Amino acid sequence: MAEQGSHGGRARHCRTFHHKNSQHDEQLSRLRCTRRAAIERLRSDNALLKEEVMLENRFSVAPTSAAAAAAIAGLQEQSEVYNQKVPPQR
């Protein structure tokens, strides 16, 4: 009889272990899913940034004079001020 009790205890321990293990697996699965989603968002954002840089490089022109460079710098500063004042629309 004593052996049966010890086997019953082991079986109970195994069920508890498997139950905890399945909870752990579920948590890992959720974590992996969250991380995959974050990676996909980063890939998407990265692709958009690459496209923006390509467009900017394609249409940017080197200033031909010091006056043009100063005018461009002033306009860029104004743009930054406006961008800070206006909240992004998302």
C-alpha cells in the first residue's frame, strides 16, 4: 500500500509539473507572438524610413550659394517649429 501512495504522489506531481509546463509554454508563446509583432512593426517602419530617405535624396538639391544655404536653413528651422506645434495626425 505504501508504494501505491508514493506512485499516486508522483502522478500528481507529474500532472502539476505538466500543468505548470503548459502554462509556461503558453506564456512563451504569447511572448514570441508579441515579439514577432514588434519585429514586423519595426520592419514596416524601417521600410517607410528607407523610402523617405530615398525620396529626400532624390529631390534634395545642394544649395548653389551661401544665401541659398541660409534660406534653406531658415526654412528648415521654421518647419521644425511648426512640426513641434502641430500634433501628428495618426
